[in-house]
Amino acid sequence: MTTSNKSTGMKINPDLAHERSKCSFVVEDFAEFWNGGKEKLEEKRWRENFFLRDPELKPEIPLEYLSHKEKFEEATRMSTIGFRKVRELRDLGKDGIDTYMALLSGNLGSGITPDGSPFALHYIMFLPTLMGQATPEQQAEWMGRAWSCNIIGTYAQTELGHGTFIRGLETTATYDPKTEEFVLHSPTLTAYKWWPGGLAHTANYAVVVAQLYTKGQHHGIFPFIVQLRDEETHMPLPGIKVGEIGAKLGMNSVNNGFLGFDNVRIPRKNMLMKNAQVEKDGTFIKAPSSVLTYGTMMFVRVVIVRDMANYLSKAATIAVRYSAVRRQSPINPGEPEPQIMDHVTQQLKLFPQIAKSIAFRMTADYLWNMYNQVTTELDKGDLDRLPELHGMACCLKAITTSDATAAVEICRLACGGHGYLSCSSFPLTYGFTTAAMTYEGENTVLLLQTARYLMKMWLAASQGETLPPTVAYLRRNFKSTMEAKRPKWDKSIPGIINAFETCAAG
Amino acid sequence: MTTSNKSTGMKINPDLAHERSKCSFVVEDFAEFWNGGKEKLEEKRWRENFFLRDPELKPEIPLEYLSHKEKFEEATRMSTIGFRKVRELRDLGKDGIDTYMALLSGNLGSGITPDGSPFALHYIMFLPTLMGQATPEQQAEWMGRAWSCNIIGTYAQTELGHGTFIRGLETTATYDPKTEEFVLHSPTLTAYKWWPGGLAHTANYAVVVAQLYTKGQHHGIFPFIVQLRDEETHMPLPGIKVGEIGAKLGMNSVNNGFLGFDNVRIPRKNMLMKNAQVEKDGTFIKAPSSVLTYGTMMFVRVVIVRDMANYLSKAATIAVRYSAVRRQSPINPGEPEPQIMDHVTQQLKLFPQIAKSIAFRMTADYLWNMYNQVTTELDKGDLDRLPELHGMACCLKAITTSDATAAVEICRLACGGHGYLSCSSFPLTYGFTTAAMTYEGENTVLLLQTARYLMKMWLAASQGETLPPTVAYLRRNFKSTMEAKRPKWDKSIPGIINAFETCAAG
């Protein structure tokens, strides 16, 4: 029986060591499967060691004891060290996508900035928007500087009075052909940008989404690159009103901000013109297809599903370990107090969360692969699977965020009072998961969009059309569903899948 | 249409004013009903004005921006002013039970100490324990000083390793007849008291629950009054190890603490001896009935049910007001954005929470009256309804805390991103409601106790015994349930109650 941890040398609680010794599978096999193979697992361990063993990345005082201002300052300090280490990795040729994903997610990121990174939006929204919507010339101008953090950006779309209904945004970008500039303006208080992460104190640039007016005509919403602060002094530029929206349930080191414009002028070339364009004289040229701008939005939703799998497995791990170590309440009078995991009520709480965390991870991988495939097809001009990906991303973002939130709370409450302590990590984890129910598409709205997609597919099934792979079961089951026939119950895995499909189609 | 508030003079949002003007009942009538009559309503308004308009009770910086230490200091400052004002009320003869309840609950209290009062346990646990378990001589010694806050107490029962299973507590109180003292000792780390509110920095006294040993015999757990700190210097007394357990999901100004004893001696008269006693020579005298010590525990659960009704109505009020003011997403294309309350999805979220908050309040009043009645009967030696009250308090504590927690989150999420901001009050409200799922009887445990009570009553019903009033329906429905008969559906209120009783009995 192991009684001390191989890598840290810390003593292991004997109840925990005993539970581990009873494991019915080879843990290393599972770890390889879980991390996508032996090589990825080794990389992950090397990476965790590289970041988390750095003494500079140990906070002197845990975040939850600091004031709001100090939380932000500490997170900035930690992030800066973190990204300096990323540059070291780059020099070693080791800075792959996995490193960035780990740093910005609940995985490695929560070790460095436990209450969210002030730089998250720079990597998750600003850079991907440049990649997806900037012309090659614009990319040449901005990407290098953004990639090396010489400029820090965020993505400013939501306004104080406008979130879900994007067409209702009030910020205007009016083209002035005389100076070849756009004039950005916030006509009302509700037009102020509200929520962008990093906007309050970190970012000096932003992609700003605004209503485009040119030659007296309104053309809808488009993205613009706007410099917010002086690159040397970090002071807001003239006409820019920027600040923080205040303390929140969680993610308090993200420094979500507000942003108002008082007739701020930016050069014409600052409109992101990969899709739609405005010419020197103010002529507006429509994008070939409006779907092309969905890219960033879907990318973020795909990332969220992956995040939820991470947070849920973290919560389940903490609760299961605690349940092995904590002893309470004899099952039969006179017996000693058992590990609480031996109580059936505890098993009923936690075992489904373990299973769910594995199902979420596999779902996240499936969606990630689908996203990459559809994006590759998109680049070739093939838009066939876009509505399917959009439907899947909507549905899975809503389901995984709400289920993970509920699951984190089940895990927390299963640890009794100790789960309420900040040092259990549950409060911050809850702050992250529940936030995701609202941001990047409010869940009720996404569920309605999912329903709309499914109704459309059901109609297509009724007309005998071929359906995309993930909803093809609707057509397979169409006849039997309409006739209220149920297939014979079969306990095999295909049988179980068939049963789920039959229920879903019904 | 009202456009400014009568008492504050603040402008009222026109959408909100319009909604209020459509009210189909007389608001003042409801306010009187809600507050228990015209007189109580007037008292409440006078009290709120007296406390909340005091400029000293306006924090300079909202709590959520302060460090953990500053949160505690600010809450102590606010509480001190609050209780000084209570003394002013006392001089006016206006310090009734309602004032204390309001100050210590989510009602008025959250206006003064939004993240919990450092003095709450003094009033909710220390004083009631003295009232319920001290002899008249002990009351004469301690009650006056405690009541005037010359000493501040808390209630130390739960230990780091022991919560639900009280018999498992490890702290010992060993009687030494030579000096006529009890020796309090924490034999292990898991024996440290853990969680008592106010213990970390506020209290200088505590009721400590410990395993009693006298004449070499173990007699079970009993309460002792222990002085923790010097009354002048506030420094811990010799052998007392006291401090804070750390930051939490919420209630961060409550200063929950830990407490260890290194052979601390207290006089014999410090055992609370209203029920069991230890004589000078160490002879142990059993309590006439063990049920007599249930008092404080049931009192606290009854108070929790009332608290949950308060928190839920607060959350529902915030969400409903926001839904009148916020406009988003046209219902039909081309229409203007409606108040979000006009969306059916929003109504389905919020209307049940309004109804629930009213049902909770009426349930809390019912339980409060039942508690007072049963306590009066207890004082006369009549224990008949004690198991019923215990069953009701267990069940309603568990149900109202878990339902209120879920309801607060429904309300918060219905306010979109704005509900995630601390200034919405939802995060602190959630911290309070979810904490109550764990403290004072963990909900899973209380539900099992409820089930046990109901099974006992069902058995009694099967044997034709007379059942207590709240479960009498089990007997009324026993025959029809066993024969799986369902009464005819009747839409009247007695019909609905009958339907609920039939379902519950089935």
C-alpha cells in the first residue's frame, strides 16, 4: 500500500491509500486513455511540473483573503509569470495548442489564476476573431503583436442593455469618407459595452461590435479593431470611457469592464474586412455568406463543453477523495464510523457524477473533432454540416453547463460543511460553471435554438430527406415513432443507443 | 402613475411604475397580511427607517471589495452600531422579539451585515441555550451580562472530524472532585471544535459540548460554559487554542472558528445543570427526560424555515423587478423589445418562485406557532406533540433550505449576466440559503429522520392508533391507500388538499 506520493513525497491518508489499492483496473492505462495516449499524458505531466512547481507561481496569500483590487493584481502577476514561461516553452518548441488550452481552462489555468485569467479573452476571443475575420493585411498588422502580447485585446459585443438580441446593439460605427474613418459612438447609457473580460484594466485594444452606417444607410453589426489605451502610459485615449463593472459571484480576477465611446475616430482599415467590406468612398460590400462569421462563436462553445468536463471531473475527484478520508455515523449501532463513501446515500450522490464526468469528456472530444472537421470543410467552401455543428454546439453548451453546475453542487454538498470552505475549491469551481450557463449564449435561448433545429430536422425526416449524421436517427425512427411502435428491448450497447434514439425521436 | 418613491424620493423606472399601476389587489392590504397586521407593518416600517436611514450604517465600500479581514472589521463596526441602536430601542420600550428576529435574519440584518453577523450565534444559540439549559442560579449569573453584551458567546458543538454523529464528539470534560472542576481537553486534531460562528475573533465565552466523565464513568455529551478570552485584553486564556477556519462560499463576516483545549479547568458550576447534574463529589444525576435538551435545536430549525421564506421573497422580488425593467428580444420579428417578463419562458421561471415564497412564509408562521404551542405544553410537562414537532421541523428545514436554494438560483439565472454581479445581491443570498442545507442538521440526514417518523406513523395508522394532527391524514387515507382507491377529483381547495394527502399517503 502506497503511503506517500511519488512526486511530492507527501504522506497519503491510509484510508485513501487503501481505496486506491483496491482499484480493479490499471490506473496508468486509464490515465493514458483519458489524456489521449501515452505521449500526451507525458507532455501533460511535464507541463504541470514545469508550471506548478515554480515557486514564483505559489501565491503568498490565497486569493479569497485579498481585496477585490489585490485579487486582480495577484492574478496579473501570476499570469505574467505564466506567459513568460510559455515563451520559454516556445523557445523549446513545446508551446502547442494543448499548452494554451490547459493554461486557459480549469485544468492548469486554475493552478495559476484560480479565479480566472485577466488575459483569457485575449486568447479565447481576441486572437480567434483576428484569425477568423481579419484580412491577410490586417493579420499581418495585428497578429504578430497580439500573439507576443505587445498588445492585449478583448472582445466587446454585449452592452449594458443588450445581450441575447445582438441586432439590438446600440453602439454605432458611422463611416466618414472625408477622413476615411469610422466614428464610434455610444448614444445612450444602455449602449455601453458591458462584461468583456480583461476590458476594465488589462486590455489596450478591443474588437468592438457596432452597427455600421455608411452613405446614410444601416448595414447591421460588424467588428472593428479599436485602440482603447495609450500603449506606453496605459491611459484611456480621448473619447474612451472605460472601467470595471464590479465584483461578481466568481471569476473576480477577470476584470470584466464597461466601455463607452464619445465620437471616437478609427481608420477605415480597422474594420475587420475578411467578409464584408467598406471601400474608401463608403461603398458597402456584403459578405458572400453570413455563416462565415459564426466561427468564433462556435469555437468558444466547443471550448466551454471541454471546460465543463474539466470542472466536473475536478469536483468529482475532490468529493470522492474526501469521502474516502472522512468517517462519520455508524451504519449499524455500535459499529465504528465508516468512511462516508460506504453510506449508500453518498454513493447515490457521487457515482453518477464520476460517470457524468467521463461522458462529458468524451462528448467534448467528439465535438472538438467535429468542429475541426467542419472548419476544414468550411475553408473549402463546403457549408453542409454547419447547421448541424451549430445545433450540436448550442445544445451541448446548454446541457453541459447546467448539468455540470448541478453536479458541482451535488459534489460540494456531499462534503458537508467542509465543501463550503473556500479551501475545498468548490466555491470557485461553482463560480466558473454557473457563469457558463449565461455567457456565450444564455442557456434558455440555446435550448430554444436546439429545439428549432430538431423541429426542422423532424420536418425534413417526415419528407424523407437525408439528415446529417448526428440526427439521422430521427429519420430511421420516423415510421416507428409515428406508429408509436417501440423496438424490442436489448441490453447490448447498440440496443441501449437504439433505446435512447427511440425515446428522443418519440 | 407613480414616478418617484414616496419615502426615498428616488425616480422610479416607468416600466416598473406601469406594472405596479396594473396591480389587481390593494398592495397595502397584502402588506398588512404579509406582516401580520396593520400594527406590525407600521412597526416594521418604523424599524427599517430607524436602522437603514442611519448614515453610520451605510458602508463606505461595499463588502465584496474588501479583504477577508476588512470584511470582518466592517461587519463588527456595523453590528456594534446596530446593537447600540437596539439599546436605544430598549430605552423606548420598543425592542421586541420582532426586532431581534429582523436584525438577525435576511430581512433587516442583511441591510446592516450583508454577509452575516459576527454576533448571530450569540443571539441565536448562546442565549437560547442559557435560557433552555441553565439553572435559575446560572441564569442569574450569566443571562444579564450576555443580554447586555458584556460577554459575547457562541455555541461550540461540531468538531473538525464530527458533525452529524454527535455521539462521536471527542472533546472530554473530566470531573476532578478534589478541586471541584471539570477538565476540558481535545485529545486529537479531529477533536477541535470547528465552525462555530463568532468563535474566531468575536466571542469571549462559549457553550462547549463535551463527553462527560466523572468517577471514571462516561455519561455522554453535556454543555459547559467556558470562558475563552480575557474580558479586558481579549487574549485567549491559557490552554485555549482559538482561531479562524478561513474564507467560505458565503457568510464571510461570521468569523467561523476553531477551538482546542489543553486541559482547561472550569468550575463545577459551569456545567449547564437544568437537566442533568454533577454533584460536588462527582455523583452524576440523570436528566428526567432526554427530550428536554431538544429545545434549542428545534428553535434554530424553526428560525431557519422563516429565514428561507425571507431570502426567497427577496430573490423573487429582485428578479421580478428586473424582469419589468429589462427589455430584450422581440417576441415577433420587427416588434420592439418587450419587458422580459412578457416572455413565457421568463414567466415559467419566476411565477412559481413568487408563489413558493408566499407558501414558505405561511409554512414558517405555522411552524413558529406550533413551536410556541408545543414549548408551552413542554413547560407543563406535556411531551405528546414533541415527536410531531421534531418530525415537522426536520422535514421543513430540509425542504425549505433545498427548495429556497434552487429557487434563488432560478431567480438569479433569470436575470442573465446581471444576476452574476454582486450588486444584484444574489451571490450573498445564495451563500446564505445553500449554507442552511448543511448546518443545523445536514439535509440528507434530516430527510432520513423525516422518513423514519413517517414510517413510524404509518405503522401506527395500520394499527388504528390516533395520530398527531399534521399526519392524521395517514390514518384517514389508510384503508383507501391499501386498497389503491383514489377519491374522486374535486377542484375545491379541500379537494386539492385531499388529493395531496392521498398522494402522500400512497
